[in-house]
Amino acid sequence: MRRVRGISLSIALLAGVSVMSQAWGQDRRQNEPGKFDFYLLALSWSPTFCEQAGDRKNAQQQCGERPYSFVVHGLWPQYEKGFPEFCQQPAPFVDGRLVNSMLDLMPARGLVINEWRKHGVCSGLAPRGYFEAVRKARARVKIPETFLEPKTELTVTPAEVEEAFVKANPGLNRAGIAVTCSSTRLSEVRICMTRELEFRDCQDVERRACRRENVVMPPVRGGSS
């Protein structure tokens, strides 16, 4: 009888751990390379990043004279709830030539390398395959004309930004995109994609979106507030 109670207790404890893991947003495949449900393409509003970065050394490449608007922050494997990260430590080496080839989309070497180490390894792809996926995902998304190179500060609602992207990208809908903000400024537009890089819905990502009524989009470098 004691043995039965012991087994029952073990089962209960395991069930409790499972429930707690779900509550914490952890997936049973946690951090297994290649085991994920979809991608999240994060497009960072570079002027906001540069305002906050100040003179930090790792921001110098991105925050120079070139007028960057939306840049790729990363392509992140996701679970339906939660996400993996740092799936291989140490991460496989990325050749410097490959890093340099991504600077038109991700304008800082440190950013490219960090994204590979934190998120790219979770894709299960080799470095070249992962960064090819990043390039294909970015090519899939058309930036609305209003946000290409604004020379003056914009004040928008998150809903307006989402709607502009939806109109510019057939197949994308409001349940597959989320705007994030940092204080009063727009930080990122995040777009959910299948593993084949088609648009898809993602309720968990949308729930983490910015809830402010209005956000500011600082102008690109060389513009005016």
C-alpha cells in the first residue's frame, strides 16, 4: 500500500511540474534545436534603438550617418506558447564573411553574432542556412511607404502601424502581427511566419503587444523631431 501511495505521489509531482511548465510558458521540447512551431520576424525601428543606445560601443555601426529605418532584429523560433533560446552552448562558429554579408539587413556585427548564438541555433539549421532564412523572411515583408524613410517624427497608434503592414502584405492579418513599444516610442514590429516563411496567426505573440494608445516613431538619421 505504501508503494502504491509512493507511485501516486510521484505521478502527482510529475503532473504538477507539467502544469507549472505550461504556466511558465515552457514547451516540452524546451531548447531542442530544430523543434519549434513557427518563426517570429522582429523588425526593429532603428531610430528608437539609437536614441536609447547613446554612445554604447555596440551601437556605433547601426547608429552612424546612414538613415536606417526598420532593420532586422532577428528571426526567432517560437513555440505556440513560449520560445526556445541558447539551444547549443557553445554555438557553432559563424564565418566572418557570412556575418559581413548580413550587414545590409542587420547593421551591426555584434547583432548578427548574438542573434545566431541566442536564436539561430534553435532553428536546427547551419549558420548559412539560418541566415538565408533570415534574408528570405525579410524579403517576404514589404515595408509600408509611410515608414520607409520618415524625415520628421511620427505619432501613430499601434493599430495604425499593424493595419499599414496588413494592407501592404497580402496574406498577413492583424492576428499575425504585433507592435512593441519602449516607454512612449515604437520599438519593433513582429510578424509571425510558418517554418516555410508564410504569414500565419500567433495569438501568444499578439498578447504581448504594446497597449499604449499612441507611440512616437523618431525620424531616421538626418531628419528632425
